[in-house]
Amino acid sequence: MNNNKIRIIPAIDIIDGKCVRLSKGNFDTKIIYNDNPVDVAKSFEDHGIEYLHLVDLDGAKTGRIVNHKVLEAIATKTNLKIDFGGGIKVSDDIKIAFESGANQITGGSIAVNDAQKFLRWIECFGPDKMILGADFNPYKNGAKIAISGWKKESTEDLLPFIYNYLQNKISYVVCTDISKDGMLSGPSFEVYKQILEHCNVKENKNHIKLIASGGISEFDEIPKLAELGCEGVIIGKAIYEDRISLKQLENYIIS
């Protein structure tokens, strides 16, 4: 992206209709930050933010859409462009999500467990409507894709998993380092660099739109991710813990 710009995408994670954050996806670490996710979404919009990453954690846990009413309320009462994920496994759920106001749907576990179904969704709804969720556990010599609300590890290696979907028309990829998520320990710059170098080769038809997620802890990390070539950044706990202010994000957006 030019001029070190990057899409700012705050996160709202939902359990029991409330705005929460977890650490490393562990439900036992749940902190409730607000009982009214709509108010949180409105505060983002009031500061010039246009995008929202909305995660149905109840859905991720149960394997079916649960909090679509929260999605509908935010979509109705704001103009935010919402990407929605969490537990979407069947076509009926994806239909509910779009009808409830989602602009994009993130598929993670389904992209591993039923690639043919996920590819049909890409074909049916279009690649701009679908986001590949590539959440990973890092290791010394690589990373494996995690599934089922991060409770299970697949056999899929991170880089070829993303690259193969790029060959099948997907462009948007949300990549979360589970070991850093909610830990305020800084993002995985090196992993994102590897992904971009691996995927943006000349013979690749689709240019990856990589959205960094997990570990964002301070404002200065955002332009560094932009400089790497990330298309977007998801920010969660750093906002809720006042490590990054909405005013800082507003100034960055309009600068």
C-alpha cells in the first residue's frame, strides 16, 4: 500500500451477546469489556473507522452461527463494513450472516475440513465476499493451521495452505498468530513477511490482501505492518486496554 497506509479494523468478539476478549483463544481468560457491542461499534465509527472484525465466539465453540442478532444490530445502527466469522460451517449460516448485514465472511475451520464447500462459497458469493482465516500456531521450523475455535491443530502448513487458496481465487486472508492473540506482545512481523514473499511471486495470479491479527500492542506497530505490505490490521485488546487510542487511529486514517 502507498504512503504506509493500512486498513484499520477493530475487533469485537462476542460471547453471550457481550463484547469480550480472550488470551490465546482460551475461554477461561474471558474479560467482558462492554455489555453493549453496538455502543462499542458506534464509538469506532465516531472516530472515522469504516471497518469491523466481528467474531461469534459462541459460534466458534458450538460450530454454528449464534450471535447473528448482534451482527444485525451493528449493521443496522452503523455504516461499518463488517467481516464476520465464527462457527460458519453450513450454507444456511452463511446466508444468515449475509442477510444480517455482513459484508464479508471469514472461513477458517471450514477451509481446512471441507475445502470443496469453501471453494463453492468463493465461486457463489465472489472472492471479495470471502476471507480465508489462516490462524496458526508457530514452531521453530514453520507453523500449522489451527481449527475448531483453536482447540485443534490441523496438518496444514501455513504457507502452502494460503498459497493454494490464492490459486483458487481467494484474495483476502486474515492471519492470526494464536500464541500472540490477546497477549499485547507485538505482531508476528517475520511470519507476515514470509507470507508476503512466498505468495506474491510472479507466477501467482492473485495478489494477496493480507490482514495481520494477533499481538498488536502499540500504535507504532501499525505503520510497520503497512510498510511490510499488509493490507489491513485487526486491533483488539490494545484498544480496550487503552494501549492504542481511537484518537490515534482517527488521526492515522485522515492523515
